[in-house]
Amino acid sequence: MKQCPFHYSFLVKDLESSRKFYGEILECREGRSTSTWIDFDFFGNQLSLHVSDKIPESHPCGFVDGIVVPIPHFGCIVSWKDFNKIADKLKANNIEFIIPPTIRYIDELGEQATMFFRDFSGNFLEIKSFRNPEHIFTSGLKEKK
């Protein structure tokens, strides 16, 4: 089956801060919108942000390579160059990292850069990059205990 862009719909507090975060900081192109929702081109995928005062909570219950990560979260895989560009843009805009830009699985086939942060509504995102993109789905990683 061929690869297809994903569509993800989720809740945000307001459109103004969401436009700033996704449009200005992450430089995602804005798509369609109304007074209650907005779409963004999130690195080739469609995000549909809907306004609500009831944003679901995330919980720090995931355990990856010795690091506790928030669940749920979403994100994307970008090139190594773009990963660093996005990290620099987040730092320049004083976005707090939940997990700062980190390299994990060093010297393994699945070596990757990862970072976790929140949007202005409290939704968790992970941006990652693989040193060797052909190994995105390679199994056999050694987990830290």
C-alpha cells in the first residue's frame, strides 16, 4: 500500500494562539478555517484544530529508551537538517521543551533525534528525525532499563 498523508483532528483553546504556534512558529501553511476550527499543512499532513474549553490531559506514562514521555502525543518525522531548524525556531520563541532535543539509540540502526514540547493549548508534540531514514521501522532496538 502506498504512503498517504494522515489527518489528525484535535482540540485547542483558541484559534489566535493556534495560528501563532502552528502557522508562525512551526511555519505550517494554513488551510481552510471557520470561526471554530482551522486546518494546517503539518509537514505534508492535515491537522484539523477545533476550539473547545475541554482539552484532554496527557499523562507521563510512556517509557522509551529510559525516558518517560507524555501519552498521548503526536508529531512527525523530518530530515536531520529540518529537525535542527525546528529546534532552533522553538528555542528562539521560548517554547519550553518537555524533553529537549536529544539523540537516542546512538550507533544503532534506529538512531534518532527527538524533542517533545507543548502547543499553546497544552497538546504534546514530538518531532523526530532518523539518522538513517531507511530504518524508521527496523526492529531490534535495545531499550535502556
